[in-house]
Amino acid sequence: MLSLASCGTAPIVFDHANLASVRRMDVLTPGFPEQPTVAVLPPTNGALFLLVNAVQEGNRSREFAKSLVHAKSDPEAAFSKALVACLRDAGVQPSALPADVRRTSLLKQYGSVGAQGADAVLDVVVTRYGYYAVTNAAPFKPDIVMQARLVDIRSHRVLMQDTINMVNVISADPTVTAASFQDYSDIAANSDGAARTLQSAMGSAASAVCKRLT
């Protein structure tokens, strides 16, 4: 069993000199939260405002999760599929390795990884995804935050580790930036469009993981 006693959370940049030795990769089933989040940055002036904001966020998030089901949209599957496709395009041979899809953090032990002759294991956990607005007057934009780690199976060395906040990455993508929603009523009124925009953003998020490895 590959076990990491203490790897911390500090970013570790992938040394591309290692790329030639990482051609076969066990890819754990990515982890995701129970549902997407549609959130506004909470105010800081009082507990009552924080409570009201939390209730509104819960209501919006549940409604949006239902709209994804109605739109037959699966952002989690879109992310996983895009991640595997991106790795293959980069010349890596990925192999799926089952893991708890509802885990909230990167693993410390990786079970029977490498059983199929892989060189490294990739662990990705999406800690938050959905839409986010910085104020009540600001538009809602796709919001995805991930943790990612690549571990060498032979040496148990962490080859890459990072927390990736897609706000900056997505802002640089004109196809996603243009598809923001002025307020939550716009998301509710165009739930199919909001689902498509989020699914596209999940593909961008998967590409952001790949770019840290290739």
C-alpha cells in the first residue's frame, strides 16, 4: 500500500524532467461535494447577515442541483471524462482506479495503486463547484476549486501538488467569461444555459490539472 505519512498542502510544482518516466498513470475517481454551490461572498457586518446569506445559499444551491438533473447535465462526469481525455492527448496512458466520489480531501493512502504497472497515481478532489458572485450586485460566474496531487508509485515521492482556484483560469477563457449571469434569477430562468456553462467550465478545470503535468 502506498502511504504518505505527511505531505502537507504546500504547492509542489511538477518537474517536467520527470515526464518521460510518468507515462502510465492510475487516476483515482475524482472527489466531489454532495451538490454544486451557488454562493455570494458573505457580508462581514453581523451574524444576522451571515445567517441570511447561508440560508439563501442553501436554497439556491438545492434549486440549481435540481435544475442540473432536469437538464440531464452531469458536471462531475464531464470533469472526469475531460481529465482522462486531456491526459491521453498528452501521451499519458491513464487507468481508472475506484475511489470514494464524496471524499472531501486528498488521500493519505492509495491502496493497490500500481497493480496494473502504473508509474504514478493522480488524486483530484473538487472541493467546490457551481457559481459565485463577489457581491450581491456582481454577476455570477462559474466557480471551481480543486486539490490535485501526483505521486510516484515507486519512490512514494509527491511529484505535483496544488490547490487550483479556477476563478483566474476561467476569467482568461473568453467563452466562459462571456457566459456569466447577472443575478440568480437569470440562472433560474436559463437553467439549461447555466448547466452548459458550468459543464464547459468543468472541462476547463480538467485541462488546468493536465497543464500542471504536461
